[in-house]
Amino acid sequence: MRTAYSVETVRAAERELMARLPEGALMQRAAAGLAAVCADLLGRVYGRRVVLLVGSGDNGGDALYAGARLARRGAGVTAVLLAPERAHAAGLAALRRAGGRTIEITATAETDKTADTAKNGDKAKTADTAKTADTAKTADTADTADTAETFETAEHAIRNADLLLDGIVGIGGKGGLRPDAARLAAVADSARCAVVAVDLPSGVDADTGEVRGAAVRADLTVTFGTHKPGLLVDPAREYAGSVRLVDIGLDLPGRPVLEALQHADVRRLLPVPSGESDKYRRGVVGIAAGSARYPGAAVLAVAGALRGGAGAVRYVGPAGDAVLARFPETLVSDRGPQQAGRVQAWVVGPGAGDDASAVAEVLASDVPVLVDADGLRLADRDAVRARTAPTLMTPHAGEAAALLGVPREEVEGARLASARELAARYDATVLLKGSTTLVADPGGEAVRVNPTGTAWLATAGSGDVLSGLAGSLLASGLGALDAGSTAAYLHGLAGRFAADGAPVGAHDVADAVPEAWRDVRDLDD
């Protein structure tokens, strides 16, 4: 299982380890791993042009030491120092000894007074300029250069680089990049060089995944010790590119902030029938979905449920004929949820329109319940909070925003906080769908982040399939957190298999779930 820890936990683990190591040893471990990844990315190091964007503190030190290692292997390394007076002294000296050159951009006194304070490494530091710097100098000359000429020199180096290392701000940074850094990050974004972020792309929030201003867009992020939540959660995840974890020996106690299931984890959770199983022992899932206007939602929810491991599916609602026409094995009833027969879990809401009665009946049951789509709007919050059996809610960002009473953009920009808040308000497990699907438990356990999926899953009916799949896993005996995260994993994998780089329909995703299931089960020990 991939895990991510908070900045506070990482910092504490770093301090504990540094107390047992020679001075500077931990940074050298990080720099060695960073340089090795960069060398692998370059293929041939000798003669390659490398630019370092260096801020103050330890993050910049990592970049400088890694740059020194690359310079000793024959790379031409240029460090652009955005806070020369606060650059990591030992790292800078190492780079210069290895033959690296520097370009220094110095903030004015006026901008020093107005700059925000950001934390990077173990010290609080004044952030980079809030206005274009009036003066700059290069380390190769003692003469003061015009600011525009200095920026032009830095921008020219970036545009001609093979690789750029982002060491501007570390994991303690808050808010977007300051103007000077943002200007150079924009040049890097338009350049042809590969961009590697040191620990975390500068400008994103390590703990929340939020991006509140300009930020570096990396092709690859090399992170140290453990993943940070922002590397796994959008919108920050989009800035991180691929992520490579370098082990530096941290001992991380307690539970992580985030967990991401892998194939082996999902395989352990999947229900597998035994020789003594029958359709009722495997679980029966009830689907209360669809309407005269939206019969397809019922069909797709049933499609997902039939492929989710339960032994039987009961359907209740006005779309019985459509369901039977597609899936004759479904047990159909028109007498309402309370009279439909015994089930081990319910799915309610997809395509339900304004039928609040079915939602109320299902919430009054004593079995696990999944609430989706229209059911989220129709469900009474007090009724959800009063339930003793598990409840799994599966909103997309727009539905979550409506439930929280905030704009959709706020949910999309703060997905982790939104999922946690919704789980707390309803005392229910929340599966927040989207570019990063999150599953948050009301008990404050680690939030699960789903690593599978494809943008092609953004298609009508895809969520109905997911609801049926998760409901079936609930009926087979999984808890709400495990059922939601396992269903999201299989659903995302099925989406990849079904799409294969081309547009896909929700029914194709349902049909691909068995392939995803087999792919997980066939994992070699």
C-alpha cells in the first residue's frame, strides 16, 4: 500500500533521524537519490545542460548538492539563485567546487518588506520578491547587472537546458510562487527541457493538494522518505507528473494521512466464493434506482452490481422491464424496498428523480446502504446520521458542493478537506468521485486515494456502474471504506481496459470489470 504522511510527521521523523546521523548526512542521502534519478532520466550525463532553480533552505540545498554530483559527471550545471543571501551555503560551495556556475537574482529592500513568510526546511524564511527585482548580479562578475538582462540570462539558460531541477520551495511552503519564481517557472513550462521537482513541485500545498497561485509543473517529482498528500491528490497531483520515492531511512510512526491501495491490497479484499457458497451466502444486494425518465441508470447500476461479487441482485423500481430485458437473472420487485425481500446491502438513488420515499425506506433499513446521485439530494441528513449500519455516500464534486453549501470550485480546489468535512457532517463514509477519487471515513482514519482510472471515465452512467459495484461489495461483507476504495480501484482499472485510449461508454466499463478483477487476482506472489 502506498502511504502519505503530513509535513509535521515528516519533519519530526527527519529531526529524529538527523540527531543520530553525522551533520549533513541526511541531505546527502536525498541529494544522491535525486542525482541518480536525474542521471537516469538524462541517459547520458556528460555534456548535458542542467539548470537549478534554487530558493532558500534545505530544498534548495538538495538541488545544489544534486547539481554538484551531476557537474562532477560532466554536466554543465547553472544554478539560478532566487534568494542568494539565503541559499544553502554548503550546497552552493559544493556546486562551485564541481564547476557549476550561478546566476543570482536579488530582491529589493521594498519587496523584502512586503513578501509573505513561508516555511522551508526547519526555519522560517522571508519569501521571494513581490515585485520585479530592481537589481541582480551574476556570480561570475562583481559588476551589478540590469535586472532585465539577468532575467534574460536565466531564461536563456532554461530554454537551452536538457533538465531543470525545481528546488525553489520545500514541503513547508504555503501559497503560490512569488513573481520572480513564477516568471521563471512559466519559462520552464514552455521550454523543451524535462522538469524535475525536488520533494514537491514548488507552489503546491504538501498537506492538502491545494494550489493557490502559480506553481511549477513537473514531469517528474523525486520525493524523499514518504509520499506527501499533495502528490496524490488533485489539483496538486497534476503538477507533480510521475512520482519517484527515494528512501532516506525515515521511521514514520502512527497512521498515514492518505493510503492508496495497490493490486496486492485489493486482491486481499476481493470476496472469493468457497465450495460451500451459494447465492445467498455470497450476499444479495438491493438496487432501488431508476425512474420512467432515467431507466438506464437502473440498468447500469444493476450491471455494476452483477459484477461485484454478490450472489444475487434484487431490483426495486419502475425500470424493471428494462432491467430484465438486459439482465434476466435479476430478481425484480415492484413492492418497494421494505417488501422486496432480504438483502445484505442497498444501493439507492441513481436516476431516482424525485422519489424520496424509496430513499427514506432504504435509510430506515438495518443493512449497509450506498447513497448516490438523486439519493444524495433526497436523503435527510439526520436520518443518515441516525443510522447504526454503515452508510457510503458517492457524490461527484457538484453534488458534494450542494451538500456542503459551497461553490463547486471550492470542492475541486480542496478535495481532501471537502471529503473529510462531508464525512463528518453526515457521519458516513464518503467516496468523492473525480479526477482524484477519495474515500473518507467519519472516524478520522486515513483517507483512501484511488490510483487507477482514466479521463475517459468521465461519461454518462459511469457513476451508476460504480455504485452498483460498490453496493455488491458491501453485500458481500466488506466495510464501507474497503468497499468504496476497492470498487473505485476496479472501476478505474476497468475504465482503462475498456477505453484503451479511445472514447468509452458506461456499459463498456461494466463489461470490463471481470477483466479488471482477473488482472488483480492474477498478481504473482
